[in-house]
Amino acid sequence: MIETPMDAADTETDDDADRKAVEEERAELKAFVKGLSADDIKSGNWFTKLMAQAMSSYTTKVDWRYFQERYQGVPADAIVDQRIKMAARYAALEGGLSAGAYTAAVVATLGSLGGASAATVPAAVATMMVDVAFVTRLQLRLAYDIAVLYRVPLDLADPDDMWKLIRVAFTIKGGEVVREGVIKAVPAVMRPVIKRFYPKTVLSAAKGLPVVGKHLLQRNVIKIGIPLVGVPLAVVLNRYTTLLAGRHAQAVFRNEARVIEIAENLSKQSRHPQLMLWVAWLVIRANRKIADDEALLMRHLVQKVRERHQVVDEQLAHLVDIDPTEVWRRMDAEPGDLSDLLDVADRVATVDGDVNAREKAVISELRDRCCRV
């Protein structure tokens, strides 16, 4: 059993204890940053190394049983809410400690990173990287915790799952403009100041980093580069970005847990598991477009039917266009009560929101055929 700084906060609410936990975490990350080279920071390798350091041992020890022992009988929503608030508090404390170490020389030194040798990191940049590493690791582990609490399976040895965690933890979307994501997380009174500051040449140090590293470095350059606002802005940005990351992770993984639960219940209740898959796919394809929640439901439905009923339908798996007459033919060949398929159709149609006209037409035809049977 491991004890993380956030776990320590579960049992101690004293500000001194919180600060001590944060300082211990910072000390550990200072050692990590000392092992980085200027080339690691410029190339983005710092993020790859931090991912390995942050998640390798953590994921083997933090699982559903770990949280059950700590919060037995407590609903996942309540635990997630507390861990998000806890993480935001630690991020704010760390922001204050880091900003207190920043000086005007830090911003000036960032521009010189490009001229540093591959083996050396200027002390001012190392100060900033401890801050970056702390918040990055905190948000990665928070997102992972939330996935575990909602029982959403994540295999971080799988590149798809790893990238999914990164996207969720740092609220990265396709084509997202990092600048706007950062500005929206800041109180309105500070936005004009940040917009004026953001284009300055101090950000040139981030241009060579991959998208994730660039996102994280830019966010931190903002909060240390505005004269006289460094400490309060560092505290606010750390807190707000962590709250934003936590709430985003909660929305994503809670929704996936909802879809998994629907798939589990439909598989458990079905008397016609193989036919259920055909009906579900017919309803999904009724609108010609496949919503993300519909694709997610179908994936988990196929998995649950395989696990519970040992049914694998290769014909459906290789299907390009589904023909309604094929589904009706399969229904006509099934004896007995088919009413369970109506519930399947209803649940599938509503998984992504309101039922549209084409889905209603398919369900109406399905209802008529079930009644005739």
C-alpha cells in the first residue's frame, strides 16, 4: 500500500501538514529534474521520462481494491469530488512555493535555454521545471485515479490507453488552441493581461517541444512572466487548471462508466444475445452517423456478450452496410418472446441523447414485428 500526498490530506487537514507533504513531493521532483538535460527539455523528452517516473509503480499499486480499502461503501462520485478538491489544494500550495522562488532572472533565462549545452540546465529553468513536473504528475495521477474509481479499464502499456489518459488529464482535443484553453481557466480580471503577455518572445523556448510539452511549458511561462502578478497568478493557475483537469476527467470517465453499465445490464438481461447485437447495430446505423457514445456502447456490448454468453459474431464484425431485412429475417427465425429487444433498441437510441426520427422509425418497425411474433 502506498501513501500519496493526496492520501495524507485525507487524514490531516492542517495547513502545515499539507505544506509539508507538498514540500516532500517537490524535493523528490527536484531530484528528477536534476537528471534532465537541456536537450531533454527542448526535445520534450522530459515529458516521456516523467510519464515513466509518475505512472510505472503507481498503476501497479493503485487499483479499485486500493480505493475500496480507503473508502469502503462510499459512492464513486463522492470520492472523485474530494480527490479533485484535494489535488487543486495541493496544486495551489505548490504554485505559491514555486512562484516564491522565481525572480525576473527566470524569464530572462528561458530565452537562453536554446543556447545551453545539451548536458546543462540553467538553474532558473530547473526551478520552473519542478513546478511543471509537480502539476503534470499530479494531474496525470488524478485522471488515472478517477478512471479507476469509475472502473473504466486503462492499460497504460497500450499506446491508445496511454494517449487517452494524456488527452483527458490535460484536456487536449483535436485542433485545440492551447492559448485559449489556458486563458479560459483564469479569472476574467487577469485575461487581458495574459493576452498581452502571451505573444512575447519569452515563449520561443517552447517552440521545439511536442504538443503536450509545449502546452505544459507555455502554461507555466505565463504564470511566472507577468511582473508583480507571479505568485498570485501561479497559485490561481495551478488551482484552476487542476480543477479543470479533474472535472474534465470526471466527465469523460463517468460517461464511459455509464455506457459500460448500460452494456453490462443489456448483456445480463438479454435472452437473445447474438440478435441483440444486430438490433443494436441497426439502431446505431439508422442515422448514418455514429456518435462517440454509440461506438463506445457497441464496443463494450460486443465485449460483454463475448464474456457472458461466449458469442462472437464474425458475420456482424465483417459487415460494411447493415440491411434491415437481414435483421427482420433473423427475428422471424427466432421463436418465443422478443420483447427484450425493444428495451435494447430504446437504450441504444438514447445513449447519445434524444432519439432522432430515423431511430424512431427503426424502433417502430421493431415494435410491430415483436408484437406479430
